[in-house]
Amino acid sequence: MKGLLKIKNLHASIDGKEILKGIDLEVNAGEIHAIMGPNGAGKSTLSAVLTGRECFEVTEGEVWFEGKNLLELPAEDRAREGIFLSFQYPVEIPGVSTVNFLKTAVNEQRKYRGLPPYPASEFLKMIREKMELVSIDSRLLNRSLNEGFSGGEKKKNEIFQMAVLEPKLAILDETDSGLDIDALRIVASGVNKLKRPDNSTIVITHYQRLLDYIVPDVVHVLYDGRIVKTAGKELVAELEKHGYDWIKEEVNSAK
Amino acid sequence: MAKEQDDILNEVTEGEYKYGFVSDVETEMIGKGLNESVIRLISQKKEEPEWLLEFRLKAYRHWLTMKMPTWAKLEIPPINYQDIVYYAAPKQEAKKSWDEVDPELKATFDKLGIPLDEQKVLSGVAVDAVMDSVSVKTTFKETLAERGVIFCSFSEAVKTHPDLIKRYLGSVVPYSDNFFAALNSAVFSDGSFVYIPKGVRCPMELSTYFRINAANTGQFERTLIVAEEESYVSYLEGCTAPQRDENQLHAAIVEIVIEKNAEVKYSTVQNWYPGDKNGKGGIYNFVTKRGICKGENAKLIWAQVETGSAITWKYPSTILKGDGSVSEFYSVAVTNNYQQADTGTKMIHIGNNTRSRIVSKGISAGFSSNSYRGKVKVVKSCQGARNFSQCDSLLLGDKCGAHTFPYLEVANPTAQVEHEATTSKIGEDQIFYCNQRGISTEDAIGLIIKGYAGDVINKMPMEFAVEAQKLLQISLAGSVG
Amino acid sequence: MERLEKINNDFATLFREGQQLLREDCGDVMNRCREEAFGRFMALGGVPYKTEDYLYADTLPVFDRDYKVVLKHIKQGVDLNELFKCHVPNLETDLLLTINGWFVRENVVPEMPEGVIICSLAEASVKYKEIFEQHYNQYTHPADTDGLVALNTAFAQDGVFVYVPDNVVMERPLQVVNLMRANADLMSFQRNMVILGRNAKATILVCDHTLSDDAFLSNNATEIVVGENSAFEYYHVQNQHIEASQINSVFVSQKRDSRYDANVISLYGGFIRNNLFAALTEEGCECNLYGMYLSDKKQQVDNFTFIDHIAPRCTSNQHFKGVLDDAALANFAGRIVVRPDAQKTEAYQANNNLLLTDTAQVNTKPQLVIDADDVKCSHGATVGQIDEEAMFYLRTRGIGEAEARLMMMFGFAHEIVGRVKLEPLRAEIDDLVDKRLRGELTKCHNCVMHCKK
């Protein structure tokens, strides 16, 4: 299956300020793409626009996901179509237990696909299996969603949710930020274990370190709202060595 | 360590009021008491037009129907309104040059550190000095006039700019607003008038200095500030009074009108005589201050340091009428000995996307009582209002009280209103931490209070921030228990 | 205020003409208090209207109705236990019913440990005079300026009386179900008393229900004493119809090292006013007061709390949260008072509100009155909307907007419900809240009555 996600000339702005200035990107099933770039390049904006955050206005361009016009769908339908975002800053929701939240999410997604609710007994079994995948403490299940979780726990919880929801396209937005090396390994191995030939991943990151564990097929550099360079995984090492300045220079001299 | 702190506390609570002297200025006074003929007399002395006398009389008749408010957490002894002199003025021949002004009068303001001589003044501050009922001198009038800024005494403005006064007087605080506003509207003597024309950034800080000198008198001044579109002014008021055994009444009104894109910053350093350490004497300070952000994006900032008065009853308020208008209120209120303060603010959100912020810091010591009372109201039609209030109280000693009475009234779902308050004493761990770094307990306490009040003091114009800082030290100077 | 005057005069007439009936079955102690209480009610101006403590409560329409008052116990023609089944799954309780403020005489008082007394208030005022005299009307003083509490004292004839002697632990919660049922608009004045001795423990669950669609006005008062080293839990689920009004005043007096936990859940009712007073009279008390209100249509919920820290080293927590829909009005006034000697007090208070529509309204007045310096006190209040950030998070997980909104509201309310210590009750209330938020509940779902209004 080719062409899971197709982004054509995507422009987006917030409060009248243009952040994305024409993104073209194609992700095929089974691929891992890395999007790197300096701070303020528009990396997180791209993930927000793809997942349907309403504060951003798409002013131009198209996004197709499995042949569907993504931009026409509300955030929840995009999720139900199989797009998952691992948040850079997962939101705390007091009073809503993690398990109740997941049950609702799973069943709403199943309903969308015309499936009956997950049988209650099997649901817990499935949850427990997935928890092991990311070595998450089962006590977190009954606590309020993300409330009082450490940074590492929050990120593990994101990957755990990804395991439960089994998306076709996972977008990991700065998932490595705030993680110590052990947590980073656990999160990365969780992502790798979930890898299947029919699903894809976009890893958004500033640094190389997560990409040591999740090896990308394609690496893009996002700068000033555009993808200015696309190459193989060797680009990661180059960026680590030379930083982003040479790319900025290249771009600016080309102008 | 507790013992040591107590000593420091005692030392401070016995600190004397340094502005308590009386000036030997010849004063013209009318007899005690209040009735319609007294009001006519005041109006006549001030050579007022008929409409203003009518305004006074209407206010007086309304006042007669009103009762003193009792909702504040204050114990106000009965006030005999017939035992007060409603008009007192230092005698001086009109229209003399500054050099001929009564030297004692000059000396008074010199002693207070208020520069009335333009040669000696702090650069960039124009002053209107009001003693008892009248304005004695306004500096830099001419310089300001070049920019079209009007800054003069209220009485003068009545004569020179009657249209402006007629248009705005009572437009923000109607005479019927409350008991003390009605009283003031009936008997007000003088005060300041400020008018900033469209597009003008007032080139210097404007300041009014109020001084009560004569005995048995009340002071009832009015301030009116009008900022036209796109203008800016920073205004400061300061006040002191002599040390007397009997209580004196001060009931003022401040009205501020702010048009589109204009900004007014109103700072107060209130240091009326607070009474002695046994609670004898002191000023009763009942003040109504209110501004209206009339036009879009108008902005009003209140900054106040309140250390004086035996009783303070004061709630500088803002009506946020213009869309996108903004108001901020920063207050430090210090009470010591037997002082009582019930002070705070009101933010009335009417225009869409209006924002307000309240930062109130109370410090209570001795046997005093210090209350924050504030209202945030969002009317039904107001979309997107935002308010954040932070009201902290610090207790220095176990005989004082700190109280917080916020009122939040929200009738629109797009509003976000938040109030937070804490009450505590200075932590022993904080003091110990300072001690461990070689700072004495007294200095540590001073440091902590300075930090505590810093958010507010920093909002004051530079020159006055220094004065406010000093005042804080004089009022408390390291007292903690 | 002509209307107000008429209402007050009607009360005066009722009080005068009802004297004999009022006094008939009650002990001297109760009757002795009536005259003074009614005098005070009138002196305070009668029904409070726009007074500082009733600033935002619209009491006039509540009182301005032609209510009947039943001054004599009337035997109900039906078995109320049959008519009403309030059942919390997995929660074993001992059940007591009241009807229109009267202790139902057919109540089968469960077997209790030795010395425990459970009976009607009128009976207690005659039969257990000594205990009764010691406590009756002794704890209402903080509300001396509240005319409605005085009105209750003037008219109260019956209610529930519970006495738990020293060293007795009541294992099972007592469930008091207050029913309102009539064939005309009705006003009632229930008065309850709960006395715990030393080292005692008890839990009471109070449920309010309406069994007919008449307009009701219950002006109830409860006095509670929690003795030294005792623990008392008070749960109150208010679920009446939109024409029902209630004023629920609860006065707690806590002795040394005692603990009081209260959770008042206002699910439904036309006008609900809770006056929750706690006096921490001796050292080492802990007082936890939680409240939650879900209001829609034109409902009014008004919570008024007053925590009086009289003695040193006591702790109090208050947290009230509400969700306001349609044209609902919620008011909160909370007061923490720390007396001069109450050093080492820790007192916290919070009130959070979610406003869902542009016709709903919230007024909140959290207050701190502090006269001791070595204290930690704070309060906070917020009025806002559902966090859009969190909404987006839920939606990226495939949860639809409506469902996400419900989840957020449920989570918001659960912070209070989660404080309920009885697990089955907590689950039941969670379920009720969920149903309530989904609009599936206008009354307790086990209730056989379906109101027309």
C-alpha cells in the first residue's frame, strides 16, 4: 500500500501569522519518517494541523490520508481514521481515570468502524498486555489521567495509549523531551515493538538521541515552515555534527 | 529567636509618625456644622457658578436620606457630622508669585519633601499641593500648557474650563453613589483637575500632595482626570496630616475618564496620620475612586501603598466599558497598632475581551485589622472577559487580623475569573535561611517584606517607589512575630 | 417590599394561631425556644432578602407561594417503603424514613448496640429530656442573624434523633430518606439531632426525594455533636423536583480530636440553600466539607459555609464544585474564621465553577477572617469553561466532542464524589452524576414516581 499520507503545499497560520509555508510530504505504509529542525521551524504546528487543532487555520494546500480529505474531518474522526498523536505535553485531566478514558476512546473508535464495544472482560486483559509492552505501572490505570504523573510516566502513558489504539499513523511530537535515558529506551522499544508493515510513524524531534533507537527511513529538515532537505538516515548524524546553521545558510543564500 | 522577633516588633510598632507636625499658617475657617447655608457659603467663597451650587445642594439633600454603610469590617465610632469644619484655607493673598507665598507654607511642603519650587524639583514631576481645603500651588503649569495639558486646582478649573467640569463632574461617581460620595459632592473644597488632549503623552509625572493642617477640619477634595484618545498620563497622589488626638475626616472622590487607546496610571502613597500606638487620633479615610475605560483598549492602572489613616475605607474601581480595555490594581496595605483598613477594588467587565488583574498584599501588625474586599463582575453581555486576582495577607504578630472578602459575579460563560488568596506569617525557615547566610533577623524580615510588597512597589513611578519603600520600612521596619 | 411583608405577616398569623398544635407533642425544651426564635425572625426582618448572607439567593419567589403547613403528624395511607425504594447496590444501610418533615412512626428502628437511641425528635424531647436539653438549640448561634434558622426553631416539631454513646461504633451507615408527598403545596420544618459521645463512630446518608409534583419548601435544621476522638461522616444527596425548595442548615460542634467529613451532592431541586456550619471548639479537630452541584433549567443552588476555628491545631478543608447549564444560578459563600487563640490552624477552601451557557450565572464569595498569625490559610475560586486543551487531547484519541465534554464534566465532578469514603455509595453517586449529565435523570432512577413538571 502506497501513499498513506499525502501533504501538498500545506500552509497554516495562527492569529494571522503564517507558520507553515508550503509543506509537501508523502508517507507510505511501513515507513518511519523523521522530521527535524531548529526551534520555531513549525514542527509542532505541523503535528497540530495534521491532528485537527482548531486554533490553526489552514490557508492553502491539501492533506490526504488513505484517500480521504483529512482537513475536512474533525479531530476525533482523524483519530478514528487511525492517526495518533503522542503529545509533547500530555494534558492532565483530573477526575477522569486512565482506564475509563481508554475504554471510552477504544469503544468510540470501534463504533466509528462499525464494531461492537470491546467486551469488558477482554478489555482489561488487552490493557494489561499492552501495559507490559511499555513497562507501565498498573496502578496508573486507576489514577486520574496524567495527573501527578512524572514526565517519564506521561510519555510512557502516551505510548501505552498508542499500543491500545493501534493507529495506522503515529506522530511522535518531541516524545524524547524530558526523558532520562532509561525512559527513552523503554519508550523507543515500545514504539519498535508496535511497528508493523502496514503502519507508519512520523518522529518529530530536535535531537538525534531518539533516532538512535527508532531508526528512520527518511529524514526531513523543517525550517521556516518548509521542508528544506530530505535525505536518508545518514542526515541525522550530519545534523548532530554540524547543527542546523549550515542548512539555514543554504536556504537563505538560495533566496 | 521568638523573643528577638518580639523585640523587633515592639521597636517598630513604637516607631513614630514623622509627618505629625503642625504648621503655623494663618488659616481662614468657617464655623463647625453642616447645613444648606454652609454649602452656600462654601460655594460663595469659591465664587462658583449657580449650576455647581445646585449640584452641591442636590447632593446634600440626597446625603440626608442616606445612612453610613456598615458592611465593611470596620469598627467606626459614631461621627458627629455637625462637629466638623467643612472649609479651612491657609490665608494668602491671591495671585502672588511663588516668592511671596507664606514662608511657613513653603516650609511645610519642604519639610514633607514636596518640591513646590520649580528650581528645586525632581525633574519630570509637576505638583499640585493642597492644604486643608484649597490648592496652594501647582508647579509646571506653563510647561504643561504648551502641550495642551491642563493641570490645575479644581476650583481654578471650574473658572477656566467650566464646560469640561460640567461635562465630567459626577459622570463616573454620581453624587448618589454612596454616603461619603454624597457628602463629598455637597462640601468638596478643592482638588486637582487633569486634562490630557488627544494623542498627547504627558511629558512629566503629575502629582497632587494633600495635607490636612488645621484642627477639627474635614478634608473633602475631588480629583478629576480626563484622558482623551491615544493619550497617556501617570498621576500620583500623596497625603499626610499632623498628629492630633482627635480623629479627622477625609472623604475624597477621584473620577477618571479614559477614552480609546488612552492609558492612565494612578498611584497613591497614602500616609495620613494613623493615630498613636494606643489608637488615639488619626484620620478616617473614606474615599471613592473610580475610573471608566470608556473607549476601546483604554487602560487604567491603580497602584497604591496604604500605610496611614486610623480607618481606611477605599475601593479604587474600574468600569471596563470599552472593548478590549484593561485594568490592573496593585495594592500594599499596611496596618499597625490599632489601625483598621477595609480596602480593595472593583472590576466591572462590560466590554468584550476586557481584562483585569488584581494583586493585593496586606500586612497587619500590632492590634490592627486589615481586610481586602474586592468585586469582580462580568455582565451577561460581556464576552471573553478575563480576571485574575491574587490577594495575600501577611500577619506580623498574634493580635492582628487579616481578612479577605472577594465577590465574584459571573454571568457570561466565556469569562475566566480566578481568585487566589493566602494568609500566613513569615516562615521561620525563611528567616533561618537568611540567618544562615549571615543576614540578621531584622534585615531578613525587612528583606522578606520588601520582596512580598515588591510586585506592587515596582508598579509605582520610580521616584515614588523609593518613597513608598521607605514608608513601608517606617510603618513596619522589620516587625514580625 | 409588600410581598415580603405579607409573607412575614402570614408567618406571624400561623405562629399565633398554631401555638397549641405546635406545642402539643413536643417537650418543654423545644417549646421554650419558640417564642424567642420567632421574635428574632421578625426582628431580623423576616425572610432574608438581599441581605449580605443571602445576597444572591432569590428567596422571594421561593416563599411567595400559598404553602400549607402540617402541624400534626398524619399517618400515611400507604406503605412508604413500598412506594419508595432507594437502593444503593452493595451498600447495606439501616433505613429511616421521614415524610414532610415528620419521622415516620412505622419506621422499624434497626437493632443497635447498647445505648444507641434512634427515634423521632418529638419523642426524644419528652423521653430523653436530659440529653435533649443539653444539646437542643445549643449550636445554632453562629446563625443568629439568619432568620430562616430562627424560623425553623420556632416551627420545628419533629425529625430524626440519633444518639450514639461513648465507645460505640455503628458499623452500618444509617440512611435517612426525607420524602415529600402531598396533594397541595407544602412547607415543612424538620429538625434533626445527632449526638456522638466520645470514641464513637457513625455515618449517616441523607437522601431527599419528592413523591408528588406539588411545590415544596423544606426549611430544615440539623444539629450535630461530634464528641472527643469521634468520627462522623455525613453524606447528603439532594434530588428533588424543580418545584421543590429546600433550606438545609447543618450545625456541627466538634470536640477534641474529632473528625467530621461531609459531602453534599446537589443533583436536582428548584432552590437549594445549604447552610453548613462547623465549630471546631477544641484542639485537634479535622473538618472536611465537600459539595458538588449540577444545575440546569432555572435551578438555584446556594452553598453557604462557615468554619469557625475556635481552638488551636485544627484543620479544615472545603471544596465545592459546580456545573451550571441553561439558566441555572449558583452561589457560593464560604467563610473561614480563625479566632485569636486558634494558632497552628490550617484552613483551605476552594470553589470551582463551570459555566456552560450564556444564561447560567455564578456568584462566589470565598472569605477569610483571620485573627491569629501562626496559621496557614488559603482560598481560591474560579469560574470558567471546559479546558479546550484537554478537549483536544480527548478528541485526538477518537472521543467525540459531546462525549469528551461529558467526560470532562464527569471528571470535574468526580473530584468531589471521589471524596465519598463508602465505596458503593461513591459508585452510585458517580453513576447518578453520569446519568444526570447525560440528561437521563430528573429523579433518582429507582424512584417509581414520574413527575409531570
